[in-house]
Amino acid sequence: MISSRLPCALLAGMLAIAAASSDAQPAVKQVLVLQSLDRGNLIVDSFTGEFRVALDRRVGKPVNVVQVVVGPIGFVGAPDQAVVDYIQSIYADRAPPDLIVSVAGPAAVFARKYRRQLFPGTPLLFASVDERYLRGAPLGENESAVAVVNDFAHVVDDILQVLPETKQVFMVIGSGPLGQFWRRALEGDFKRFSDRLTFNWSNELSLQDIVRRVANLPSQSAIFYLTFGTDAQGGAYPDEQVLAELHAKANAPLFGAFPLLVGHGIVGGSGIAIDDLARNTADVVSRILNGEPLASVTVPPQSPSKPRFDSRELQRWGISEARLPPGAEILYRSPSIWTTYRWHIVAIVAALILQASLIMALVVQRNRQRRADAELQRTRADLAHVTRISSLGELSTSLAHELKQPLTAIMSNAQAGRRFMAAGGPDNDQEVREILGDIVQAGQHASAVIERVRSMVRNEQRSSAPLDITSAVRDVMLLLHSDAVRRKVNVSLEAEPEMSAVQGDRVQLQQVVLNLLLNAFDVMRDADASDRVVRLNIGRMDERMLKVSVTDAGPGLPAGSPERVFDAFYTTKSNGLGMGLSISRSIIEAHGGRLWAENNLTRGATFSFTIPIATRAEFGAIPNR
């Protein structure tokens, strides 16, 4: 007895739980959207898309939207009764929708005409419908509207505002029922312009004829694009295609009835802001679906927004912004230098923060650009000078050794000479002369070392002049000789004969070579002594440029980002500034050349730079070449 009752109790409990669960799930609201035109109409497509997104955000509960195209204009056309039958078939085994929303005029007419056949008890909201339609057919019971005030005559006022010499306006409208309706309506609205303008209409032309017509309009003409859909031959075309063809061929400015069309080739115009209209409609639908009585849902008709204009089209047709209506919004302006390069500017200011105040002060001066350029050049020279001092500081031990050798020789020879002179004898004069010669030679060696260091350390105004690049490179090699010996690095130089005449600053170019050689020495510090080889090569790059390359046998450049080594403050040295290669590149670029790096096929990397070749006349002026 107990066992027979247990299944019944369990079944009852399960049904109760299922019922409770069902009660907990909110019912999905059903909305039937009757759209006037199929895809291709920019205005209706934009409204529907924005409306769907805004509705999902506002309702706060599940909403199912069924969208049906009812108008005969566009890519799909069907008899009204076939559309009615289709809608009835959709809801044949379902509950009727909670709300019907018609979008634009043709759908409003359809909804009114066939409401009794469809869902007479369902609330009906007319969206994006001209207020003139509602004046002729007032709202009935269980109906509301989000209407608009389409003042297309105001677009003509905008045309005359920016082009006061206009005598003729070519009206581009479709040839279907919607185009015919708007021609009748606008001919009445445009009567106030009859003493000033002539209006020509396109509704009896094919698209090809329209394109030919706009390409040959008389002077002082303008084009007003309202809507299209189908042409006189029955061909259906999307707005974007029609606008693109008109824009490509028109010999007169093109205006539009909706701000949404700005960016599709029109100069501009005032009209209904479709995105605002769609969001307002979504607000009304949300209120209705959330239970607000339809009678209390009233929305004033939406008026045209402020006019919008395309900066690119204003420039194309030579229209001054001073002619635009007050409050006009200008879109598609060319970005300012700050917008385009703001991150570059921020990076430069961060690197030169100490000079920022001075540069900003110079900006307000009459010659601010010239002074700012001079200050920036001086700063670069100072920074290059600091880098040279830092590089020579690394060579202090080697330079001391380089000077110690001739000084030791001088001291030894001087002591020997003194002994010979004290001893006296017939042969002493010859020996003393040889000793003095050795002293002079050692002194010249020491003097040469000091002069090389002095020329590198000296912070003078640099200038471009013809120079022997091979000689300059050899001086750097001599300066680094002791350091190379100490590090057990073998340095070799290959130079094409008579290919060393260049135009540039000797000290700055030597600084670049010094930096490249020191870097090459550093990257090979962990290599075997037999592998520590650095090769310099000087040769012609092309008819105009000479190429200097420094090849090492180190680990090579970072994988994937070899250019990173030229970034300011990037360094792999524990005590490095990270400015050597960055300054070297700026020096070479200031000389009209290029500095780059690439990995070798086997191992190591090669740093190369180019420098302009001096002319024959300039080469003849090179001192001590």
C-alpha cells in the first residue's frame, strides 16, 4: 500500500517543482516588427539595427523580435495578401505578439490596412512615421506613435545658405510608390522657392540616365538625394551603390535629407538623427512591454537635428565653413599633427625633459623655430660629447698603457743619454744623437695619442667638410689598439683604394666608428680568444654613397627585433647609458646616410653605415689625405 502511493507522491512533487520552476522563468516578450523596405536602404537599415541593440539593453527581460518586410520597394516585393498570409503562418501555432511595431510610412499604411486580419487586439506602435500621416489618420484605440517632423525644405535652405548662387536643384528619388508620394509632398513644400529655384526630378529615369544627368548639370546646380529603392526600369539598388555612383560622376555638390548620409559622398544637410530616433523608439517599446498603459505613452514628434557637413566634401567643392548654418557640425576633419603624432611628441619630451621649459619659452618668440632647432642641435651635440667622454672613460686603462710605452722609452733613453754624456768619449756624440732621435720619436708617439684623445674630447661646433674616411678610421683603430690587445681582439681593415673621400664631420664620424668598435669588443667578451675577430670594410655602396661596415663574431642581434638596439636607453651593459647607437644613427642620418644592423649568416652581426662621397674637387681639398 505504501509502495503504491510513493510513486504518486514523487510524481506530484516533481510536477510541483516543475511548475515552480516554470513560474520562476519570465515569459519571453514577442515583438513583430513590420519593416517598410528590404536591406539596402541606409535609413531603415540603420534604424532597425540600432533599435534592436537599444531594445535588448532597455527591456531587462527576454525579447524575441520577428522582423518582416512588408513594402514592395527594394530587393523583395510581394503582394500584400501574400505578406499577410506569411505573417499568419508564422504565428499559426503560437500566441499573438505582445506588440506590433511598424517602421516608416509604407509599413504604417500596411499595418493600418491589415490589422483586423492580423492581430486586432495587439498594441500597435507607429515608428519613424511622418507626422503628416498621423494628421490624416489619427491614432486609434490601442495605438501609439514615435513620429518625426520631416522638414526637407530646410535642406534646400541649407543648400542656399552654402551655395547662394544655386539656380537649379536636381532631386534624386526612386520611381516606386514611396518616390511618387514624396514627389507629390515635396512639390507642395517647395513652392516657396518657385521664384528662385528650378527643381528637376529623377523618378522617371533609370539609374544609368540619372548618373549621366548629374555628370552634365549646368552651372549653379545642386543635387538633393532623398531616397531611391527602384528606378524607372524596375531595377532595385541599395543607397550605398547609388550614392557612390552619383559621387563619382556628379559635377555639382550632392546634399542629403538625413545626417546619416554624411560620409557617403554628400556635402551635408539637416534632418532626423536616425540613431536618436531608434533609441527613443526602443524606450517606448520598453515601457509598453514592461506594462505601461498604451494610452499614457505619448512622445512628441522628433524634429530635425542640427545640420552636419563633411569636411572633405566642403574642400572638394570649395565651400567655406564660414557659410555653414549656425551650430552646424563638421565631420571627417583631417586629424591635427597632435592627434597623429602625440605619442612621438610625448616620447621626445620625456627624453628631453630638461630642455622642455627652454623650448616652450622659445616657442613664443618671433624666431622660435630657428632658436628651438639651434637648441635641439646643441643638445644633441652635448649628448654626443657626453657619450664620447663616457666611451673614452672606458678606455682609460688602455690609454694609460698606450702612453706609458713612449714615456717609459723617453725616460730610459734620457737616462742612457745622461750616462753616455757623463762617460764622455769620441763615439758618444753619435750615440747621444740616436738616443735623442728615439726620444723625439717616442714623444711624437705620445703626442699623437694625446692629440687623438684631445680631438675626441674637445666639444666644438662641428661642420661638414671633405675628409679621408680611411685615415679617420685608422686613427680610431690606433686609439683602440691597446684596448684591443688587452681584450685579445684581432682588428683588421679592408679599404678599396681611392674610395675614402667623403663629405662630413671627422670627429662625429670617428665617434660612430669608435662606438661600433667598442660594442663589437664588448659582445665578444665571453668568446674564445681565437674567435675574437673584428673586421672593418670600406667600399662603395653606389655611385653616390660610401659604405663602412664593422663585423663581429659575437652572439648576434636579438631575435625578431634587431632594430631595438637603436632605441634610446636600450642597453645590454650593466653600466651603459644606452645612447651610443641611438646617437650614432642620428649622426649618420644628419650626414645624409643610413645606419643599420643585420645578423651574419654564421654568427655575429654586422653594423653598416653609408656616407655621401665627396666630389673630385672636394677630395682635392682634403688635408693630409
